[in-house]
Amino acid sequence: MLNEPENGNYSNPIRIRAHHLLCIQGYQGHGYNKEFEKNMDKIVKQLESFPEQELEIIAECDDICFRCPHNVDELCRADTNSHMRVNDMDMFVLEKLDLKEETIDSAQNLFNLVNEKLDNFDVQQICGSCSWKLKCLWFKEKDVEILNKNLKMHNP
Ligand code: SF4
Ligand code: SF4
């Protein structure tokens, strides 16, 4: 059940769906509308200034989805398959990070885990069909790493 933020604030711990652990790291201020961006700006700023902030990791609509125009009755309705697709992304990330739903840990620890445990194949699996790829800093950095590895493989 999605918590209604009090006075416009997110919950504490902040509830974050698993695949958003990647998206937060790639956020550059672009979102679905102004309200979404305002909320996302606030969450990202909090995590940057206070990396010890606790996050609860979930696989359903979170404190980011809360202000998204695609959140309809707490399901992602960006398109007909989006609910299943984003849920699969969450479950994939949980499995790869060896985390259970409702795990609570600091943002810093969770971001470290993402960056240590996800390999190139995982990045393609999670981000392959995302429409934000070209604007996502996290994906762009991973994409360059993949490109460099491929170049090395073909030109040892
Ligand atoms: S490319 Fe999309 S799914 Fe992947 S981290 Fe960026 S915003 Fe998230
Ligand atoms: S598009 Fe879907 S998963 Fe992404 S923030 Fe909006 S409701 Fe959440």
C-alpha cells in the first residue's frame, strides 16, 4: 500500500521500488511532468545530502511513482504492459542483489550493491527497453563501459 506523503514529504524510510535504485543514480532532472520532477528532485537531493538515509526496497509503486502521472490506482499504467514490465525489472534487480522485498538499508549501501553486483548483461536486461536511456546518466556510464569492454575483446 502506497503511503500518502505527509505535508508533501516522502515516507521515512523512503519507499523505493528495486529498479529505481538504478534510475535515481542516472536522474538528470527529466521526468514525466513538473510534479514528478519536483518530487524526484526532492528525493534525489535528500539522498545526495544524506547518504545514510534509509530506504525500504519494494516491488510495487513507491514514493517516486506516487507523483507520476502513469500511476493509476497504484499500478504503473504507462502502457498496456508497463505494470508487468516494471515489476519484472524490480524482481530481476532484487534477485541479482540478493535482497528480499521490504529490506531496509542506507541509500549508500544499496547504491554500492547495485554498482558492484550488476554486470553488463544485467544492465541490458533491465534498461534495454527503457525510453529514458539517452537521458539517463547511470545507463550512459554503463553503456560506455560495455562499449570499451567490447572494443578490448575485439582488439586485444
Ligand atoms: S535507463 Fe531507464 S531503467 Fe535504466 S537506470 Fe536509466 S531510467 Fe532506469
Ligand atoms: S512510469 Fe511507472 S514505474 Fe515509472 S515512476 Fe511512473 S508509475 Fe512508477
